[in-house]
Amino acid sequence: MLTKATDDTTETGNHLGYLVAPHVVAVNHQHFLNFRLDFDVDGPINNLSEMTVAALPQSERNRQANAFAMEETMLASEAMAVRDMSLAQSRAWMVMNPDKKNALGTPCAYMLMPGSNSVFYPLETSRSTKGTVCIASLLGNKVQS
Ligand SMILES: [Cu+2]
């Protein structure tokens, strides 16, 4: 959808857009930015994992029911690595080299952290992108599984 001319010069817009100048409606839209990142985290053999946060059940160790934990899931195939963001789970992704350790003894890694963002608003049938993150090139022939 593009900016539209309108005969309406008095109203502030409608549910599809907003009047930004006389006879000009800025139609609601989204921006999609695509980046191809070729990770070599301390070498060409990298793994990908997804980090999610979930509340822990109330228990003797979590009496106030205010504890939560981060879970890490390895994404070992290209099909698994087509993922959408999840604000509810604070979802992020980590590209790491399992053979190179940092000073803490954990794998050297980069985090992919969605910042200010939104979900895909139009109907899924119009969607031309697969997910927030598609790690196809990373998994092509370099990632260990
Ligand atoms: Cu725009």
C-alpha cells in the first residue's frame, strides 16, 4: 500500500491510515529489514541456540512465585532455525563456537536480540518472509549438530 490522495481534508484519518497533510493519507504499513550475517565466531564451525525465559512453578524453593529461568535450545537444522520473536519469552538467539571458550569457560558467542519490534500484522497468506530469524546460510555447511 502507498500514500494515498484523498478528498478528505478535515478528518484525522481512518483505520487504514492517518491524514498527514491536506489530501494526503499515510497508509498503515510495516518496514522489513533483512540482513545477511555470515558469522565466523572464532572460526567457521558455529552452533545456534535459542534462549527463552519462562516462569518457574511455585514451590518450596519459589514460595513467592517470582522466579523465572532461561532455557537454551539448540537449533540443529535449517528447518528448526526459522524462528519468530517472542516478547512473552524474551526470545533471543546465540551463535557460538563450541570449541572456543571465553574467560568464564563458556563458548564464545554473539547474541541476536530483537529490540523494539512488532509482529507481522497482515494476514499470514501475504507473508513473504519466513520468520524473524532465518539462519539458512549459517546452517548451510558450517554448523555442527
Ligand atoms: Cu514507513
